[in-house]
Amino acid sequence: MNIYAVLAIYKFEMARMRRTLLQSIVTPVLTTSLYFIVFGAAIGSRIQEVGGVAYGAFIVPGLIMLSLLTNSISNASFGIYFPKFSGTIYEVLSAPVSTLEVVLGYVGAAASKAIILGLIILVTAAFFIELRIAHPIIMLLFIVLTALSFSLFGFILGIWADNFEKLSIVPALVITPLVFLGGSFYSTDMLPPLWQSISLMNPVLYLVSGLRWSFYEISEVNVWVSLAGVSVFLVLCLAAVYGMFRTGYRLRP
Amino acid sequence: MLIDTPATGSTILSIQELSKRYAGGFEALKSVSLDIKAGEIIALLGPNGAGKTTLISTICGLVQPSAGRVLVAGHDITKDYRITRSLIGLVPQELTTDSFETVWNTVSFSRGLFGKAPDPAHIEKVLRSLSLWDKKDNMLRTLSGGMKRRVLIAKALSHEPRVLFLDEPTAGVDVALRKDMWAIVNELRASGVTIILTTHYIEEAEEIADRIGVINHGELILVEEKRTLMAKLGEKLLELELFETLKQVPDSLAGFDLELANEGLTLRYTFKVSQSGDNAIATLLDALRAEGIAFRDLHTSQSSLEEIFVSLLDQTAVESASESAS
């Protein structure tokens, strides 16, 4: 294991977060606060409780999941796409590093940043609502697994993308709608039966539901199904990344 | 990891029938074979698109070979990529740097990436040798093109490679910096590093290389010691300024490659550099004396590597044209 290379990539990627501290930390805190003001205070005053949980508290897992998914994908996709775009990728490709080491460095850093942001949102939420976490270990497991698997997905996206439009099209056109329609801000019980069935085809619903269970022990789908789903997604992404490096797809002509 | 590297003079890089055909069908390398000795400087010359960068990129792991193999210090670049890549440093043609990183951080990053433990003393030595020490805390975006080129060399040297690839190291740099680069290359050679450089500048190859390889259309059409190449293919020109106008070259001098210029007042004699040792000039002067042809002055000039290179490319173009015609 080329541990020095893993550390070099990891530290290099984390340094970008430090350089853009305002954008990296202040922005999610502000956005989360806005969500609480709009959804928690304005809408929450009309929807008192969902499944026995105050509306403001109900949306916290959804907000964390929204941040985890979008940040994991954007961090990892940008992390590998930008060196491709600027040409500095030559150094990683000519270095004595394996696929696993490259992934550990890039994806590890992207996931770390997303996890830090998720925890910042959790802390920010505590200023607005009374926070209760029934299963903190399961919560952490969900956060880590989601950050890792979606960072891997973002990494795949960054390798696949050959322009900035492609880089942003999947998060904008696929992930954001899935998150908003995945029960982040509502319970699917509130939907008509047809839309409840359609919602079950949305993978993000399983993530939000699983994370919400770790907080309040309420869920739309079984928590173990959610955990199994995200684990399978993680393995699929790992296999895809391995395949990309083995064949040199869009990296080594 | 301790890796045995060949002693100076023995083969450190062996390219064996290496071919590369890109997905679109373009054949960038056609069965290229070449052995490079430890401690030598070899310059690869060739026009744009000849395959020089593809050759370097394949050896360094940036491009996948279609056929053939490459050994670095006896290790296969595909099977033993960890060993071979740790022995190689690459300075790419493009000035690709992370704009917002400092010189120190980016060079330290490269050392880590290539599996070496942090060694601030070595990084300092590299930066000082490249006159970058004063700039160590500067962000890369604030550096000039020449300084960025030095940073790329520093990055490539950060992990103490035994083989250094310089892809067009002086492309787009001014004359002063080019000479600095040549001095750096000579220092590296003195420290035992094997250097393979590609260049468009013939004078660069002429100045610093031990051997010259010429690549055209993906084929290595010639590899030769620089001096041997110049002696074998180079020509010398002797110009004699005559006292009296000569209307035509006398028949007795038909054995010499002579031509008249300057309305018969200049006699030009072209001969191979390799003939110099055969008293080519003395023989001609004796023949002129016998004919009673007197001259007031003479001077000689030798064809440059550039002229040799152009004539080689012309020769291959003619050969391939006649092959396709037949």
C-alpha cells in the first residue's frame, strides 16, 4: 500500500476545503438556517407534526441527506474532473499508485468533507429544534455509507464527464429531484396511493427514511432494507470505478 | 522500497517492439524498439504528430500500449508498474499546474504521490538547485511561464527518479532560460540521472544529447550517437574564392563534387564529414594546383543537425512515396 500517496491526495483535496472555508462551511450553515426558517417556521406552523414528530425536527434527516448527497457528488466529481480538465491528472496516472489508493485519497476526502458538512448541519439544527437521536451509531453508519457511496458515484461522474455541463447535469437533473421527491420534507403517507407506490422506486427515499429512523424510529421502509440498499450501491460503484481504471476509460487512451 | 538500478553504461530502459493504435485507428507508434543506457542523454527529434509524446506517455503509464513491452531497470511497466513508475520522473510538455497551490506544497505533494516519505531537506535541495527557493511560498499562478517549467521539473525530481523524461522542456521559453535548462540537464546527468528529452529544437539536441533518435510517422527511423550521426550524414562545404573567373569546372576535376558560383569566382566543394579524414581538401587542392587554378581565400562550413534532420525526413518521405507508388 502506497500510504504516502493516499495521504498526499487526501491532504491535497482537504486543503481545497480549507482554502474555501467560507464557501465550504458558512454556505451550508446559512442554507440550513434558511430551510428551517422557510420550511420549519413558515410551513411548520401549518403542519404541526408528522408521525408524532414536530415538523421542524422531521425535516432534519432530510436536510442532512440533501447536503450529504449533493456535496459528496460535487466534491468527488470536481476533485477528479478538474485535474482532467487542467491536465494535472498526468501526475496521478504516472505515479506508482493502485486504483484503490487513488480512490481512497479522492473519495475519502470527498466523503470526509460531506460528513463534516452533515455534522455541521446537525449542529446548526440543534439551534432551531430540540434534537433527539435514538440510534446515534446507526445514524453515523448511514451518514458514512451515504457519503462514501455517493462520493464514489461522483467520482465516476467526474471520470465520465468531458465537459462542465455533463459534470453538473446529473446532480441538477437527477439527484436534486430525487432528493426533493424522496420524502426529505414530507412523509409519503401524505401522498395519494399511486404516488406512494411511485415514491418506493426512488432510491433516495430509502436513505432519508433510514436516516430518519435513526433519529425518531419512524420510517417508510424497513431500516435494514435501507442499509442493505446503500451498501449494494456502494459495492456497485466500487466495481464501476475498478472497471474504469482497469480499462483506462476516459483516463488512459 | 529499495530498487537495484543498473550501473552507468548498462541498459536502464528497454523498449521492445512497442506499438500504439488509438481507438480511432490512428497508429501513433509502429513497433518501436530502443535501448537506453543508464546515465546517457538521448534526444528524440521529430515533427509534430510524429509519436514522440505518445512514446513517452506510454512508458510513463499515461497511455496504454497496443503491443510490445517496455522494461525499466529490468522491470515490466505493466506488471511491475509500482517499481518502474517510482524510478521515472516526467516533465510534461504543457504547463499544467495547480494555480492555487504553493511551490513547496505542490513539490511535496509529488514526493508523497510517488510513495516517498516526507523529506524537507531533499525538497529544499531540489528547489535551490532550480533557483526556486525564493519562490517556495508563492502560489503557482503568480509565477512566470519559465518558473512554472522549473516547478514541473522540481515535481518530477521530488521523488529522486533515475530516469527523467523531458517532453519539449524548452518549448516557448526564451533563449536565456533555454540555456539555463541545458545547464540543469547537464547537472542532472552529472548526478547519474538518465534523461530522455523530446524537442523540436535541433540546436538543443546538438548542445546536450549524447544520442539522437529521429521519429517520424510513429517509426524510429534512426538512432545514432550524435557525433557519429553528424559524421555519417553531415556534409562539409569548402568555398574557394578564385583569383580569376572560371567558366567551367575542368574535366580533370570531375571526380570531385564541385560547382561554380558568384559568376565563376567561387568554387564550392561539398564532401561528407566522414571523408574529412581522407584528406578530401588536400586532394582537391593538389588537383587545383595541377590545373593552375589559384585562389585568394577559402573557408569551410559544416551542415548542422537541423539540416541532417530535414534531409532525413525528406529521404523517408521519398521512400514512402515510392513504396506506395510501387
